[in-house]
Amino acid sequence: MCTLKTRLFRQMDSRLPIMARFETASACWQPTCFSSRGMNDVVVPGQPRPNSWSGLIRVLLSVFCLSACAVATAQQSASLSWAPSSDSITVGYYIYYGGASHTYTNKIDVGLNTNFVVSGLEPGNTYYFAVTSYTADGVESTPSGELSLSPMQFLDGSVALGNNVEFLKFANGNVFGYYSPVGFPWIYHNDLGYEYLFDAADGAGGVYFYDYASGDFWYTGSTLFPYVYDFTLNAWLYYYHSSVPDHYTSNPRSFYNFSTDTKITL
């Protein structure tokens, strides 16, 4: 039973759905449809043009419709699910996964379950998953198509400064800023305030935020930030820098809304 309101992010393949689902003991996230917005013709005056939107991962599996997401907890996990085999001789399924494509170092017998949580994954590493079915006499199907996940890549490269404060600057030079983990996946960002992060599983290091101050849901990534897509406003926003190096505006937080061509505060 979900104890928080549900929100869902879903991207449809032309034939099969790929669903990102996030779960903790206290919350369930379920999909809602959204479309990508072009960023090629919008510019914040005096600011660089953002990178184009990176589409969400699309996967078509040869045998099963396998879906997955990275569950944002202190110990990273992948929640996998797939459509059951349509034949009458299947008596169970194996999950294969590892750190290299088509090179699986782990095998799990999950019986007839069609969903399973694989735990113990390390943030920043990419994992590859596939599923097979098997019969009572040990005959195993060919593997499904492969699905890859990289749990919480967004926070890779953070530098611990002491007193539970970390600083993150992305490889492209964009600064995320100073923050403190507060019962991960909650963090306290020195400028944004409290944020709840979970991996977008989009193959591009993207991440979803639940912004506590506004109650809005955002998407961003290491190559996008300080640009964020606000699902509540249905708009791309640019988060303005403050006059203090490596900081953004706060109290109030200032954003440029591309849809309305106005500066707003949240």
C-alpha cells in the first residue's frame, strides 16, 4: 500500500512498454506519460544553450517484456519485471546479470515469479540484465534482450568535505553545488533545499527530483543541470546562479521558464 501520493513516468516503445518504477517501504511511484520538449530554439539571455533532450531508454526483448528501474536506497537495487512465458512447460525463470554487456557473472533462480529485486548494486556502475525461462527437464530458453541500468550516476564525482557536506561538479564543468545526504535518497541542497532523488534509468545519467519546497517533480542530468524539466509546470526551467561562486539563488529560488518566457520563483 502506497503511503504517499503516486506519480509515474512512462515511455512507450513502438511495440512494448518500458516502465520505470521506484519503490521504498513508504512510497510507490507509478507511471504518467510525458513527451520530450525540444531545446534547440530556447536560450536564456547570457546563458549557454542547453543540450538536446536525451530520450528515455527503449528496450525490446526477444522473449519477455522486461522492465526495470534503479531503486534509490542506501544499498542500490534494481526492480525487474517481465511478462510471463506463454507456453505451458515453463516452470521457472533465471535472472542473469553482470558488469559487462552479455557477460553475466550472477545467476538467480526466481521460480515462477515475474518480478524480482536484485540488491547489492554499487552506485556509478553499469549493470546488464537478461531473463531466461526453463522447463522441468532443465531445458533453458534463449535469453531475453538485454537491459542495462546505472544506479544513481548523477551523484558520481561528489567530493566529501567533512561534516556530512559534499560538493559535486560535473565532468562538463557544470556545478551541482553543496549538499548533505539526509537519509538517502533525501538530500539537503544548500541552495535548492530538500530534494528526493531517484534514478531515471534513461541510459544518460538522468535523475528525477521530488522538490520538497514546491511539491514539483523535475527531470535533469549531469549534462543538463542547471536546466530542469518541471512536470508540474510542463516546462523547461533554468536555475539561476547567485553572485556567490558555486552557488545558485535561494530564498527565493529564481528560475527562467522557457514556456512563458518569464523569470519565476519557486
